[in-house]
Amino acid sequence: MTQWLKNAIFYEIYPQSFMDANDDGIGDLQGIISKLDYIRELGCNAIWINPCFDSPFMDAGYDVADYYKIAPRYGTNEDARQLFDEAHKRGMHVLLDLVPGHTSHLHPWFLESMKAERNEYTDRYVWTDDIWNAPEGFATLRGISDRDGCAVTNFFSTQPALNYGFYHITEKWQQSPEDEGPRKTLEEVIHIIRFWLEMGCDGFRVDMAGSLVKNDPDSLGTIALWQKVRAFLDREFPDAAFVSEWGEPDKSLMGGFHMDFLLHFGPSHYNDLFRCEHPYFARDGKGVVSDFVKKYVENYTKTDGRGLICIPSGNHDMNRLSFQLDEEERKLAFAFLLSMPGAPFLYYGDEIGMNYLKDLKSLEGGYSRTGSRTPMQWDNSQPNAGFSRAEASKLYLPQDPREDRPAVSTELQREDSLLNEIRKLIGIRQSHIALQNEGAIRFVDTGREYPLAYVRSAGEERILAVINPSETEVSVKLPEEAVRCLYAYDGKEVTWDGDEAAVPGVSAGFYLLK
Ligand code: NOJ
Ligand code: CA
């Protein structure tokens, strides 16, 4: 495992909305540089920036038009180099966002591939050989040029799929991953990776990493592809970190990724915790954690020793934690997020409890996601809360209009704020190896949904975490008595009577074991 990942704690930045340094109303790289000290003081030592490459922004930058160029609205490649340097000076690392599955439909490669005449980019994308032959199970772009065929898309209609071949070939227009077109696509991706790593970037979060090879039900083709990338990285950039958006850690880690994200869709039960009718972390105590634990243990068992599973506080694709959980409930959620294995990922603004703006009009393909993408609230200054000095009407998205919206400046001062609780939790995590990314985990079977209890361990150190989001005190059997309490939310500690333990309602605690 890359050394710096062992205690990395990430902060995800949606660059549009973080900090605007040149007052045009949209965040930029110089803005990020100006806030590195803030992120570091929060306790995060690494950042992930959503795509910041040239793009028509029909999916917020996940539709790349030039992989080698920072989007002018964010600055220049020189600014990126400066960002890497400034981060390194502070002992921090930077992940960029690699989107290998598709490009913008306006990418010059796609424009070339649309031509009827054969050229270098004819096979860069997945095309059928006949406009009337729309393949089953795939969305396509059709009738858009003289080329006789349909182009398969990967996500929105503006995102044609790059061609990495088909694992099972069932039609004559389908290519194998070993054919020249797919091989050239992969070569280009490796070239892009090398370009940014050479400039000083420390790795990538990889978008839809499991989507590359088509007709690949067990992902064997896609795993083999990533193993080639892994071999290249081992040779040239062994310290670079690779984190996948895949949602199946066993597959992703086999492909050579260091970590895989749990996703808010698919089989992980991640949503049971924070985003469903009865979130586990809500005080009403009607949540269910056991399905999550079962799936987590299943994945953990398959991946133990090979890499990590990451649980994010949120991201640019889902509503914010604050949509369903109040501040106290979120504090307990963070006690969980910051005591689990794998590198924690904190979505910008979650640390101050920024709101999800439910009815915001969609921007840049955000739709329901737009409400989680509003400008950061740095202070109480008017009109833009310290995000930008542009006229309010020029902002990328409007600021949260609520009068009581939180801001960094006030949350730092308020002693019992979520922000200060997070700083405290990170401090504890970073001073106990058992709580860090590679520490092992074993869940304690308490025979009920509340509390959630687990033992983290590394070397000689063993720490029991007991979290009871419900407001009801519960009495459970816990394996052994604690030697010392390392953390107790709001001073509420578990009390032992032999192996019976009384766990206060709305509590979270970490306890050192013998
Ligand atoms: C996942 C990204 O997180 C999301 O924002 C994007 O729209 C899709 N992948 C497509 O690239
Ligand atoms: Ca700007």
C-alpha cells in the first residue's frame, strides 16, 4: 500500500463551488490553493477534485473535451502544477478525477470518429456498423453524422463510450480488447495518467471504473485492463494512489486499485445509514444497520489485506447528509465515518452542515444533484458568504438563501459545532493506529440493531467503538470492559457491569481495550 494512503483523510472538492479567486463567480484552482490551510487544519491531508479539464460542462466536467488541459474557467496547467506544489509543502496529496469511460460528444476524437472516412479515431469509440442496427441493451447516438452506425453512450447522451472492446463478442462490429482500436484507447489513457502524475499529481479517483469493457458480466475484461494500468504504475509511479468508483471492492482491488468507494446505489446498503426513510443515524431508532454490516463484512472478507473500502460522507451525486440528519445525528455519523477502515472522504461543506437545496434548477447536468453543489459558505459577508466577490447574479449557483445558513467562520468559533467535533475525531483517529485506514475491523454481534459496535485493531492496539444513534439507552453484552475511554460524544460513556454494558442514547464512544 502506498505509504501516504495509510493515514490519508480526503476532502472532496467540487471546483465550481469551492472558492473563487478571480471574482468571476465560479470557483478555481487558485481558490483551492488559498484554502489548503483550512483543509489541513480541519485534519484532512488529501484532496480529490472533481474533473477540472476542458469541457462543454454538460455533465459538470464528466464530459471531457481535452484531457491534457485545465478548463480555462478554473485556470491553467501552471495553476495545477502550483496546486500540487503547495499541497506537497503542507504534507498533503492531490487526486484528480479521471474519466476513462467516455468523453464529451464535442471531444475532437469523437468529431473525427463521426466521419465516414476511416481515420485514426474511427475505432476510438464503440460504433455499430449500420445506423439501422441499434444494439440491444445500450443507449446510442444515431443519425448525427455521415458515418453509418450508432455510437454507444455511457451515461448521458452527450457522453459517447470510449472503445475498450467487448469481453464476449456477439456481433461482428464488436471488437476484442486486444484489437488495435481498444489497445490504442488504453495507451492514450496511460499517456494521460503519466502526463498529470509527472506534473506532480498524486493519483486519481477513477470515474465508472467498472464500465470499460462491454459485455463483461463478471468484469473479467475490465479487471484485466486495470491490471495493465497497475503494472505500468508499479513500474513508473509506485506511490500514486488509485481510487475507483466501482462499488464492488473485490473486483476493483483485483484490478489493482488501492481503494473502492461504497456507492449510494447498488448492493452496499450505504443509503440505509444516512439516506432512506429511516436512516440508521436518525434519533428515532427505526433504522437498520445489519444489512449494511453483512454486505460490508462480505466485501471486507474478500478484500482484506488487498486494499481498502472507502465510505464517503456524501459526494456531488447525492443529497447532503443534512437533508435527513440534524447536527447531533451528523456528529454520530461522523464518529462512525471517522472510525471505520479505509480512507474517509469528506464532501466539502458537510463539515459545516451545508444544506441540500432541494428545488434548485438543474445546472450542468446536475438535476437532483444540483442542490448538493452550491457555493461554499466561508463567512457571513454579503452577498456571497466569502465565496466570491462577483455580483450574486453571476455565481455558478446561488448561495443557500437561508438566513441561518452555516459558515466556516462561525462554526470554527462555536465550541460544540460539527466542524469542531470533526476536528477532534480526526485528531483521535490520527493518534491511534488501530483507527487508521489499515486497522482491522471486527463487528460485535449485539443481537440488535442499536447500538453498532466494532473493534478496530492494529499491532498491540485494540479499540472498541460503540455508537448508539437512537435516543433510547440500551443494555447489551459487549465482549470486554474498556481500559480507558478515548472519546465520548457529549461526555456520554458506556458503563460496564461485568459483560453487561449500558449504552446511553445518542452516544458514540471509542474505548481502548486490554
Ligand atoms: C459518476 C460521477 O460521479 C457523476 O457525477 C457523473 O455524472 C457520472 N459518473 C458520469 O461520468
Ligand atoms: Ca473564478
